[in-house]
Amino acid sequence: MFHENFYSGLSVFVSLAFAILPAAPLMAQKQSSKASVTNIVLVHGAFADGTSWSKVITLLEANGYHVTAVQNPLTSLADDVAATKRIIALQDGPVILVGHSWGGAVITQAGDDPKVAGLVYVAAYAPEVGQSANDASGPYGLTEGQKQIRVDSEKFASMTSEGILNDFAQGLRMAERKLVFAVQGQSYGPMFGEKLTIAAWKTKPSWVVISADDRMLPPAMEEAQAKKIGATAVTLQTCHLAMLQEPARVAEVIDDAAKSSLSK
């Protein structure tokens, strides 16, 4: 979905992003040598890109983890799963697979890969087999953020400036919100209606970060899913972008998953 020039300039953009974003507090120091899993694969959501994980990447790498952020094409569930599986294949051992928002649907489908030791959902969908992302959130009604989605003539969706600033990233500083709006790109609308054929959380240990102030996905859905899949759950008073608002707390959940997933 991104213009090819975006990718060529990504490294420059990330450098600029770190200059704009405030320094995140380091998570509690833990010896990475004790981690059972050292590979972390991060999957971003719709209306976003891999830079949404920028703060968490810094924290995890400082603690010895090998971290890779997937750049989803956001053109279909199958395309995003394929992109994720290509990254998993490059890892040299077990993987903790982390998904934000739409990325939760992606890791639910891709997470049956034998390298995946555990799943972490961050303000994310965790659909059942035969269910789509739309099916998962449908019973809870449209959120204020979802009301700000606009679809063009080719069925590609984007969010309004108002939606990003007030309902998607409202917990962040204004400079960060504008950054999120600038990199959102487009997501292919019909992919939210694609049914999953796998629910990896049925066989893999799972962790969930619930965003209590989420205005994009229903917090009630996030809570219900956590109970349904038997996940270890943490509730944060954050907007939809929990990993940018409370990066240390999100990194701690991922760290916990990496240290305990193989023992579950």
C-alpha cells in the first residue's frame, strides 16, 4: 500500500521519528540470558506501519532481544500472513509473535508456525476460526475511531485527521499523533471481512494487553477475548497505541512471554 519512495526513505524517517518522540523509560532490567526465546517478531496494525513499534524495539534490543518488525502490505489477510511468515522463517530459533490491532488477526492465522512459541496481543483482534476481524468486533458496535474510516473508490481505507488525532492516538503528544497520521497509508477494506482458518491461540500460550481508553477497538472486546483464549492479561490506561503511550509496560509483557512461553 505504501509508495515505493516511502520504503527507500524509511531509515531516514525512523531516525527523524526517534528525534521527535520522547525518550521512553527503560523497562526493569532483566537478564536477557535467562530468556527462553530471544527472537521477537512485531506485526503492526491497519492505518499504521512498523514505526509504531519504534519505542518497544529500542527497549527490547537493550535487553538483548533480536527484534524484527514486519512491514505488512495491508492488502489482504493472506498477504499480511505471508509477509509475517517470511520474517518468521528468517529467525534462528523460537519466536514470540506480537500483533497490534489488525495485526492480532494476522498472528492468529500465522501463529501456527512451528517456530512460534507464544503470542502477544496488544489492543488487538483475536478471532475464532471462521470469524473475521469485523465479526469479532461487530457485536460491540462501531467505535468513535471506526466512524472516522473513509473508503475510496478502489476499496482502500484510511482514517481522517480527526480520527487519528482524537480517537486513534489521543494518548500521545500532538507531535507524535501527527507522525502517526503522516505514515498511516491505506488498508484494503475487504480484508477486515476475511475469515480466519486457523486460531493459533488454541495451541500457543498467549498474552494480552488491554487498552482501557481505546477508541478504535472496543475495550470490552479485548477483555472478552483475553478470557476466551485463556491469556495472561494486563490492562493499561492507554489509547489504541499502547506501545507508544506505555512502551515500557508493553515491553515487559513481551519480555514475560519470552521468558515463560516454553514452560507453558
